[in-house]
Amino acid sequence: MVITESIQKAIQTAIKKSGSVLSFARTIGVSHTTVTYWLTGRTRKINATVWQNLLPLIGEYLDPGESMTYPYGPVAAGANCVLREQSPVWYGAGPAHKAAAPLLHLSDLADFDPQIDPIEEIIREKSGKTAAFTSQVMPGHFAVEVDKEQKGFFPAGTRLLLRWPDAPGDGDTVLAKLRGKKEFLFAVYTRKSSEIVLAPLLKGGTKRVIPKADFHNVCSWIVSIREAIQLF
């Protein structure tokens, strides 16, 4: 099922009625990231089975005739059809928060080098408030807020839950700091036998294929994003 502008708008309206991306995604049986990809255009098709769960929720918000154009019948899933991502990241406004993590601005980490300054010291110096998340906040977890100056997949004001130290796994959405630059990369992490691949979340970004032996010459540090929240 090709995602049209009408479908995107209908999904946005249904999310507002549901209360959050989290609850909406659970209702139709997909991940939070999948819904985000539909809304941002990163995923352009919806699997037929998922469409059957989705249409009853958005049908009344579609443009006239749209639901007739896209019936329940089987639809061939294209190469870009993403049903469920491995990353736990979600994006939206959740009504129920479990715990709070110390909050930094992403710009506070522009000069952070873990070989010189412990992250605990940066948190003590820079963190003046906390951010609430639905995920359980564990020792080593902290949050960063994306600043206006940071050009990336997540818009300004998004709060990201991070864990330090961290060893990303295949499919994780990660935040990487490029060595020698005040530049961050939001990407999907994949580890292969002799290299690490960082596929940028931002459409049109450059994929980085880095030999394992050279990884720390390219990135100062890298952490998995456990949860991403922006209130609507």
C-alpha cells in the first residue's frame, strides 16, 4: 500500500485522537518507529496485513473516495516496506511516564571526549533539570534535548534517552559524535565481520562504512537511543 499525503494526514489525526504514537502503534500491532517512518516518508508502503488493522482507525479521516481506492485486498509488499524495526526508539507524546533522567542539551556534548572527561562530570556540571520517559530509567541513563542548531532527523525540542557506557546492537538507532567535528549523526547501526555501517536516518544523508579498526578514528563515541519523545 503506497502511503499518500491523505493517508499521512489521516494517521496524524488518528494519533491525536489516540493520545500518543505509542498507543496508536500498539493498537495496530507495529513499532513506534514504524509509525514515525510513515509520517516522515522514510517508509513509503504499508503491508496488506497492517493496512487491514490501520484502515478502520483512519478511514473516517481520509479524503473522499480514498478508502475505496485502497481496499482490504492483498497488496504486494515492496522492497521499502518496513513492518517492524529492531530499534526500540519511538517518537511522540506519551501520557504515562515512569521515571526521569538528568537532562543535557545536545550541544553540551559537542566537545565531550570520554577519554578526558567522565560523562558523570558533564552531567553534574551541565544538567539543571530532568526529562520524563515511559521506559525504565536505569543507572547510566541520561537525556539530551536536540537544539535548534542541530540539523538531523529529530527536530529541535526532541528529548532522547541515552545509556552510558553502551555497546549498540544491530538495528539500533544510535547517536554518534564524529571525531574532530562539532557534528552528530543519527543513524541505524549495523556491525559486520570487518566493518561497521552507519545508515543515516535523515533522508539523503551519506551512509558511512567504517572498518572496525578505524572506527574510533572516525567517531569519538556512539550510544543507542533508548527512547525519543517530543510533546505535540
